[in-house]
Amino acid sequence: MYDLAPFKIDLKGLHEGLTTFEFKLTDAYFEAIEAPDVERGALDVTLSISRKDSFFELVFHIEGQVIVPCDLCLDDMQQPVACDERLVAKFGEEYSEEDDLVTVCEDEGILDVAWFVYEFIVLNIPIRHVHAPGKCNPAMMKVLDELSATRSGEADDCDDVDSRWEALKKLNIKE
């Protein structure tokens, strides 16, 4: 079981200046966080926290790859992820999140960054993920081609056109 405790940063215990943390994310991390969109991957995370009084600037550098299903053939594929993200944290009366500002309860002083890291990873995965040309599962691509040809063949057989549009087809506009 993956230990998420290192992701709980004690902001009260940090000294003025820069502090750096490093995390290695594996499949166990995604399982432990119960990630809905990404379940596997191997990434390195470097978190640099700069403290100035009661304000904290958190800079995340995330690099590695996640395993996601290909949108075409549904086989697993490796999707590279590389990003730099920033958060600002401050102490307050109760915990809240607004855009890139996190208010941490001053009595507790602990900021759990495990979910932030996951969100940054997911936000940096392209919306469409497909294998490189020619790398998709050939059996699935054959089925897709057959289904696509069948569907387009059915559309060609349907010559019933609304009569209002039929009149427009007869118009031949010449300039």
C-alpha cells in the first residue's frame, strides 16, 4: 500500500526561504488516491515551497508518463506528462480553495498536496489521446473500418430527402 503521509506538508514547521520535497509516483499512488481517470503511471514530482511570513508559494514540477486508454482502439498507451504548476497558500480561520489560492486552517497548519498533484497530472493530459499512426490495435482498427463502412453505406441507401430540400437541389446559382 502506498503511503500518502509524505504529501501532508506541515506549513507551520517550514522555515523562511525555500524547502524542496521529491515524490515518486507509481501505480500504487493512483490506487491509494482512488484516482477515477488515471489508474497507472510513473512520474517524478518536485515540490519547491518558498515561505515568506505566513504566505507560501508552492511550485510543482511533474514529469513522467501515465497509462491511459487510446481513444481509437481502447488499448493502453503511454501518455507523457510534463508540467510546472503553481499554488499559493496562506493561513486563515478555515480551509478553502479559490483558483490558485489555498487557505489552510492556522490551528492545524497541514496542507495535503496529494490530490493537487493528481489534478495537475490529469489537467495536463491531452483531451484526445491516440497511439502514433500505425500503432493502434490492428484487429480493433479493422472492426472500426468495417463498422464505419457499414454506417456510411446505410446513409447512402437512404435517398428520402425532405421535399423542401429537394427544391433547393434544383436551383443552380451561377454568377
